[in-house]
Amino acid sequence: MERDAVRLLRPKVCLLLLMALLPVTIVLGLMTGPLFISWADMWLILTGSGIANAQDTLVVEIIRLPRIILALLVGGILATCGALLQGLFRNPLADPALIGVSAGASVGASLVIVFGSLWFTNGVLLGLSAISLGAFLGALITSVIIFRLATGPRGTSVATMLLAGIAISALAGAATNTLGYLADNDMLRRMSLWQMGNLDGANWDRVGICGCAAILLAVLAPRESGALNAMLLGESEARHLGVNVEWLKRRLIIYSAIGVAISVAVAGVIAFVGLMIPHLIRLLVGPDHRHLIPLSAIAGAILLIAADTLARIVIAPAELPVGVVTAILGAPFFLWLLVLQRGRS
């Protein structure tokens, strides 16, 4: 009885801690940057209870607030998609990049960067630049190809999907490298910066687009918790429990493809969030997807906001790409997991 009570308490405690940490991280992100804003001035800006400095107000409202909200949404989406795919593959090391979405997005963005002057004007559509639209289309096309390769008369094979994702990612990497060889210095720099992931292009249009994807996942992903819990037992056992496994696979791939495609389109390739956060939450609260999915979304938002804040202050007044910061944080984490796993063995 005591053990059951502890198990029920742990997700609630984790939720309370994350919900307390999220607003703190947001406020610190709004305060921190090349221009530091004191807590007193930030309170005036957020509450409107007094006359705040005009420059500080503009910095918060036009630059930092949409950037922080975009980081919150992208982090939540990537972590949620990671939790869904890890449940689908029944592998805690699964990542949205495994199904080739990020690699396809890189090809689409690189094509626009190298040949964009021939195909596009410099306008925007729904707040997305031509590069972002190219990345979005590349991600979706790659997802469709991989899904079709993995689907046969007997249904969709998760193992085949994984292998197809690895192969398509390698092919996409070769295509990106070829485009990099053809690009001039300016194009090559733009390609490199985009592939590192960055939130410096944040605006309210991008926040709106990403917000739609986040709301979609927030509504649909928790509904798959019971089916994903059944999938932990194996596909045949899930079928015996009444889960339509083939339709579940299609739904999860569609959710993940759309979510990651939109995230990559607005923020570039950001590594390790979808891999690290669900794994960490699983260590804290267990594999129950009823808790894992929402907690991963909150933790992913916190991580990306914190990483973006670090990216803006580490080499201020310049800033690091946020994807570099998440990689620096994520790689030691997984080395620690390897050491921990070896110790248990």
C-alpha cells in the first residue's frame, strides 16, 4: 500500500515541480540577454502597474516575449513527439530524427537556400520565409516516403520504418552535403546556421503557427496513452487488448511528422530535446504514458527556454545557436545514462 501511494505521489510531485519551474524559467528568459532587465522593471512591464522604461518594454514585447513563447511551444512539441515515438518503437532511445523528418527538412531548406533566387521571391507566407516553407515540405515529403516504404500487405512494420528512416536520413545527408558543395560562402553559412537550430527569427506569426500544432498535440496525444501502454507489452498483446495497432501507428506517425515538421520549419534542427526529455521523465515517473506525455511536454518547454537563455548570454552580445546548447547538454546526459546502465549490468 505504501509503495502504491508513493507511485501515485511521484507524478504529482514531478508535475508540481515542473509547473513551479516553468514560470521561473520564463521570467528569467525575459530578463536575461545582452540588455539585462531588472526584476523591478520586469514586474512593471508584465503587470502594467507603473511606467516602465520604454526601451525595456520594446525589447520584451517585440523580441523576447515571442521568442520565449516560441521556445516553449517548440520544446513541448519536440518532447511530446519524442515520447510518442519512443512508445511506438518501444525503445527509449528513439528520436524524431530516426524517422527522417529532420534530414528531409534540411534538404528542403538547403534547396531553397541554394536555388531560392530562381524559384522564390523574398516574401513570406503565413509568417514563414521561403526557407522555412522548404523545410516544412521536405519534412512532410520524407515522412510520407518512409511511411510508404514501411507499409506492406501485412501492415506497417516498425522495424522497417526505423531502417528506412536511417537510410533516407543518410541519403538526405548526402544531398545536403552536395548542395553545400555547390553553395557559395554566404549560402553555406546560412545552411550551417539553420541546421544548428535558432530562435532568433521568432515573431508572432510563427508563434501562432507553432501554437496550432501544440494545441493539436495537446488534445490528441494524451488520448493515445492507453494504447501506448498496451503497446509496451508488444503488438500482439496490444491487439488482444483491443488496440487497432495499424491505425495507431498511422496516427502517431502523422502527429509526430506534423509536429516535428512545423518545429523544424520555425526553429531549424534542434537536437536531443525529443530524445533526452522523455527518457528523463520516464526515469522519474515510470513508463505510464498518462503521466509521461504531459510531463515531457512541460519539461521540454523548460529545457528549450533555459537553453535559449544560455545561448543568448554565453558569448554576449553575440549568441550561440540554441541547437548547439541542447547538444552540449544532451551528450553528457546520455554518456551518464550509459555509465549508469553499465553499473546496473
